[in-house]
Amino acid sequence: MTLRARAVVDACRVIARFSEDPENITRTYLSPPTHQVHHFLNAWMNRLGMETRVDAAGNLRGLHRGRQPGSPRLLIGSHIDTVPNGGAFDGVLGVVMGLSLIEGLGGHRLDYGVEVIAFSEEEGVRFGVPFIGSRALVGDIDDALLRQQDRQGISLADAIAQFGLNPSELAGALLHPDTFAYLEFHIEQGPVLEDLNTGLGIVESIAGQSRYNLTFYGQANHAGTIPMRLRYDALAGAAEWILAVERLALATPGLVATTGRLQVLPGAVNVIPGEVSVSLDIRHPTNSARLEAIQSLLSIADRIASARALSLHTIQHFDQSAIAMDPVLAKALESAAVRTGAAPRHLVSGAGHDAGMIARNIPSAMLFVRSPGGISHHPDETVREDDVQAALETGLYFLKHLDPAAVAAKTLQDASETPP
């Protein structure tokens, strides 16, 4: 294995030590360990002669300028936050690889600049809303989101201020107008590439996803004195619906649906549950199938609640359409991989990524790196050094042969062909 691939893996493992919990890898949005990550990455950027700053959303950004003043710029990035008890490579690998690629240029300046960005937040753990870091770049942080509170009652605006930043300066986080494309390296977080026995994947699209919370209300009462036929058990209703979610997902090709969080009140062993909140995460490569499934599941929840004499309250927390990656960039990535000896496969990402947010504004592409065992969001998450090396070689070839004018021309053509 080359020293560069090993250095990338080692850097990810160093960053993994910067955690809110010394026993596992947990780093939520703007938590104190974020400062440590910034310090580590900023020092690396400085060694490479990059111009660095932290924007008002907490994104660390380093610019490797192009040959000429006012050169267009390519954005390479991923996120540095984690899920609770997560892994060392989800998100962080993409940031570290971006810096390794700048290092691989050996001081050579391209016809365009490269901005490497470490997004402060992607997972949605602290405030229940994902992609806060990349939202800032596309102007999708509004007053309502700034008022959103975490479990300690701290608002997003206050969290930004406590980190030493100014939420009133969020406009300065917007994509630079000269940015012509975005590239993200990321572990696959699934088993497809390993099943195909290949190390790299070209992402064609990112599946659309929606998140809901459903609360079933019944009547809490004594577990020993209330006959079964006279109960209004909120948990029994929620459980019936959860099984309906599973049945529909199994019967719908391409659909994945997860009820990953339950809150049962009052939560006593001898009390019939009177209130149960259930989360729903639902994803599909096509928007129509996802929306159809959502409507079906919400209707089923209504029927279950009515049949059991329960009441039901539903809140949508997040909705993102399926996002296609840019075909010009995808073709350039594939060509770079093949030219450097890799055999990439094309696939759809079931997980959401910052690329999906950035693709709203500029052409975007993603290169997946195999996840051994298909494991992610877990301490056992890892990568193979030979796959990292293949991704580095692909990325370096991509950078050296990318034509910003060709990307811009395709974008202009697409815009002209879009109906008014």
C-alpha cells in the first residue's frame, strides 16, 4: 500500500479520537471536539499553503488557488460530525482525501482553484435537521431553523454563537459565485460494492428521503385492572403500524422504511402506554414511489388509530427529493477510474449526502469507496487501503484532466433546455 493511502487512513483514525465520549466516536454539531478537528485540519491546510477560514455555520474551508486570479473553483468536501457511537470514516474520509489530493498536486496550480470544505453538520443528530453545514452554502438556513432547539434547549443560533461565530454572518457561507462543480468522496455505507467485489462506485443519484414523527394517543391506565377489550393501548396501535411499514417496504421494490425511534409514555411496567411517538425514515430512488408509499402509510396509521379509538398526530421533519448527479462529472470520474486501473460500478445512494444539497445549485458528483462488511454508523466501520489508493489515483487524474468550461457548457445547455 502506498504511504499516501495509509496516511489518509491514519488521519481519519486520529480525528476519531476527537469525541464527546472517550469510550466511543461521537461528535455532534459544534460540540467542543469540533474545535480539535478544525485545529488538526487547519494545520494541514496551512502546510499546503491554502487560505483558510471558518464560516458562520462552522464549516472549515481551505482554498488552493488556481493559476490565474479569478479562476473558477471546484469544491471538494464532506462532513466531520458523526452519529452517536459512530465510525471513523463516514464523512471524514472525504475531507481528508480532499487534502491528500491537494498534497498530491505537489504545489502544482491547476487552471481552476480547489476549495476543500469540512462541513460542520450532516447527520441531523443535535437539532433533528440534517445538512446544516451544506444548507448554509445554498442559503437554506432560515429563522425557523435558527430557532430550532436541541435537547438542552439551546437554539441553533445560540449554538453558533457559543462556538465563537456570528449567525448574522451566514450570508458569507454561500457558495462562491465562481464555484463550477462539487465532488465528494465517501464510504458506500452499504454492501453493494463488496458484493460486486469492486472498490469504487460512481453514484448516479441519491435516493429521495422523508422523515416523519407519528404520535399515537390512547389512555394510560392500570395494567392489572383494565380488561383487554376495554384498553386504549397506544403502544399496541403503534406496533401494528410498525409491522405495516415493514410489510409495505418488503412489497415495494427499491423502498426502504425504518421506524428507528420510539418514545413510550408513561413508560412504567405496570401502566398501559397512553402515548407513543414513532419515527419514520422512508427512502426510494424515485420521488413518485416514495410519495405514494408515504400516503399509504399515513392512511394505514389513520385507520389503525380509528379502529383502536386512538388519536393520532403526524409531523413531517424532513423531505428531500431524489437528486441526480451530474452526468458530465460522473463520466469524467469513471474515465479517471478506468485510466488509473480501477473498475468502478454505477449505483444509487440510499443514504443522504451533502452532495444532494449542493447539487441544487451546481453540478455535483460522488465517488464511493467500498465499506468492508457493508458496515457504517458503527465503531467497526472501516476501509481498505487499496481502495483508498484507487480513489486517490482516480481523484488526482480527475483533477488534472477536468475541464471547467465543459462542465459549464453542459450546465448552460441543460438550463436552456429546461421549460420556463
